[in-house]
Amino acid sequence: MPTTSPVTRLVRGGLADLAPRGLPLLRPLVQQALRRALAGERPGSDHDPLLHAGDPGLTGPGSASWQVLSDVSGLPAGVRALLLQALHPLAVAGVADHSSYETDQWGRLHRTSAWVATATFGSVPDALRISRVVRAMHTKVRGTAPDGRRYAADAPELLAWVSITFTDSLLAMEQRFAAHPVDRTTADRFVLEQSRVSALLDPRVELAPLDSPDGHERLRRWDVELPLIDEGLLPVDVAGLRAALERYRGELRVLEQGERILHFLRAPGLPTFAMPAYRTMHAASVATLPDWVRDVLGSRRPRALDPIVLAQTDALLAGMRLGLGGSPARATAERRVLAR
């Protein structure tokens, strides 16, 4: 696991110590805006944090997933995952044919982020419910790619690819930008937890028998067959995650549909005030990719510029961490668990 210098640790996490003194009046307004924008909260939400009181969810307090996904480093991780996904021609064909990404700019990322957050921080019934919703969406995403190959979003290889891109991106960004990155053992647990959660999207896993108190308990123990893991398509530790990403190496290339998505990701048409922060996160996403992925991506930015990009991102995320004051999804989950 990476080590960090005292200066870097100060930039990443030290600004949070200024919160009580630096933003006594502005901070609540900043928190509210960030939480709505970054966590999907909306004014007048009728979500009841006491629903399913006492339910720890699929991963639960103290889990690696709660630690990793609590940090704002998950924001650029979403952009990084989309960059990776744009390199797989079949995944790209599904997005191009069935997603309105050019008009609904961040809808797909928001929906995927909602899935990850709900499956990680939500109750077991919440996780089962959103798994059914995502599965239903996947059944509609099928067709023929420009190269003549058939694709289906719920095919095992594509389900695994999307899961791997998010797990790898979340972990890579957490390791580089979190105020206190998790250690190797915790990182291994994170990979296993996220693979288990993602494996529930496999239509071969029967959800109906799990929709009962006994089924919920079986899920918390993971006493259930998960073909995507059993078949080796989803990794169970960091070494397996790296190998899984490498396994797709021969399939990744930038074709016409992928180039359009990559162009959109470079200039997504966000409001002017948001573009500097977005450009920083986009650059950090590229900087943290393996060299061979950057080659496939066609990145022309010299590696020598990476330290500048990474330092800018440290500062940006430190400011966001200060403004957000903690993960709203985790805070809601903690209230639910304690409301016994």
C-alpha cells in the first residue's frame, strides 16, 4: 500500500481541522449543496432513515466498503470508471444504443453510483430492491455492436467488466487521495465485498428466496451461490483485481462509439463554474490509470505532468472533504443501524 509524505497528508486531510474555525457560518450551506450534488439528495426527500431499523446491510459498519466509499475520492473514481468502460466495444455499444448520455449527461453515472451506495450502505431489503431495478434495466440493454457481435448488459463478462472498472477505480482513487488510505488487508476485503454485491446483479442468482428474514441473514453471511465469483470472473482480493483488469486487455480498444464517449467525458458541457474542478478530476483519472490502459486510451499527456495533476486533485478533494463534512450515505446508514 502507498505511503504518503507529511505535506501530502496535510493537504489531503489537514484542512478538515480548520472546519470549526474557518467556515462556521458558510459550512452548513456548502454541505447542503455538496450533499445534494454528490450524494443524490433532493429537497423534500421522503427517505426514512429509520426504515428497517437495526439492519446493518450487506457489508455493515466496520466493513472495508464503508471505509472506502465514505471518502470523497469516490467522485473522480466515477469518471475513471467511465473512461475504462469506454474502452470495451461491447460495453460502449450498450451505452451508445441505450443511453442518452449526450443529453442526460450524468444520469447513467448517477444511477450506477446510486446502485453502489445503496447496495453498500442500504439495508438488505434496499439492496435487493435496487438489484431488481438494475436487473430489469439490464434486460433491455441488448443488441448488435458495429463489429457484428451481439451484446447483452446482463451477460456475465459484461457484468464483471463494469464491476471491475468501478472496484478498481474506487480503490485506486481511495489509495491515492483519501486522507487515511486503507491498508492492504482492508483493500483485499473491499474487493471481495464489492464483488459479492455486484454478483447479485447476475440473473442466475435467485433473489426471491432471499427476500425473507432468513434470506436476509443468509445474505449477510454470504451463504449463497454467486456464479460470477465461483467462475472466477469477479476477483476476491487486490491481486485478483489487477489480474481481472489485465484479462480484458486484448478486448480493449477505442472505436468510433468509444471515441464519442471519450470526447464527451473530456468536455461534458457542465456549467462554467464547475469545469475547472471537473477537468482536475478527469486529469487525475487518467493519471492513475496503468500505463498500458493509457496507451489504449491514447493519452498524450506526459507522465511528467502527473505530480502537478495529483497535487491539484489533493487540494480539490481536501476542500470538498471540508465542505461535505463526512459521507451523507454513511451517516444515514449509521442512524438506521443504531435505531434498534
